[in-house]
Amino acid sequence: MAYENGNWRWDLFQNLLWWNILLRIAALKGSKASMNRDCVGWSQGKDNEFTIKSAYTIRIGGSPDLHDPIWKRIHHYRGIQRIKIFMWLACQGKLMSNDEMARRHFTSDTGCFVCTNGTETIDHVLMYCPPALAIWNDLIKNDKLHEFFNLDFRDWIGQNITTGAGFAKNQHDWDLLFVAIIWNLWCFLNSVVFYNEDMYNGSILNQSCHLAGIIQ
Ligand SMILES: [Zn+2]
């Protein structure tokens, strides 16, 4: 990057950097031939090597929480890919509930479109909104209801897609039915919001049992 006398070889890098950075470099003397070889490097990488991982970490403002077991649980979930991505987005808080839409300034109304009672967060839609409550109250053991409804959202997903969570009255293929239900609850909300109608001719639970049977 510099001649033997320490003057910068501007032709090699001046078109790669912003002018304010070039001014800062101009205030410095380049390395001389007697010093170690100088080269372009990526300061965030090991041995100044560029890696996608380090760039991604900078882009998201820190290291992703890779140690949360929920990501492995979703990755190893035996259901179909589309629903695995749905769960991943839900656990990332990226699904476009009204609460998330308001956070992104797409709307000023955070209310639930279905029950008009409470903020439409993703856990409200999948856990506490009346259509969801009716299903969970029907399927979850009475002595497990309190624990079921008081889990952190990621734990709630993670425990229910791990066989043996022990919440359901009928544990047989509970992981499949649970995910089919939350998927259909989300689709139900979208059908009401975007088509102004309930596209579910049967109940959400019946649709979910059917879907769980298909993806088994
Ligand atoms: Zn609601």
C-alpha cells in the first residue's frame, strides 16, 4: 500500500474508501520497506481475514443468541419446512402482528384484529386470543394450564415441539398437532385481516388435526 519511502500508493485504494477516511490516512506515514509488509485487512476477522460471520455480527449489532436451545429444537423439528420457518420467525419476533407492524411504523393501531381486546402481539395471537384459548383449554391438562400459559414464548414453542412436554391430555404426536394449531391460528388471523372473512369452513382444531395427519 506504500512505496519504499513510506509514501502511500493512492492508486491502489483511493477509489475503495470514503474521502474522510482517505484524509485520515493522508495524515499518517505509510510503512517503509524495512517494516512488515502492509496490506488491506478486515479488522473484525481473525488474522485480518474477512468472514461473512463477522460482517453479519456487525450488521445485527452483536452476536446472535446461538446458544438458545430453541434454534436447535426448531432445526430438528420433524414437521415441514414452511412451518419450521414460521416458528423461526415467530421466535425471532419477526411475524407481522399489529404490534410488530406498529414498531416498524406501518400502522398506529396495535389492537388485535380478531378480538379487539388487547395488543396483537404474536404470543397474544397464538396463546391468549379467544380462538387460541378455546383450543388450548380443550386440549391441555387442567393441572398444566397455569404452567402452559405462563411460559416464556420461546420456551412455550420449544417445550411443545419436544416430545414429552406433558402438557396435552393426549400426548400422541402432540408436537405435530401443536404446530399445526399455531400455524392455523396464524393463517386464520391473516384470512380475517386480508380477506375480511373466516376462510375456515371447519374449526381451526379440525383443520389442524387434518394437517397434523398429513405431515406425520
Ligand atoms: Zn385477540
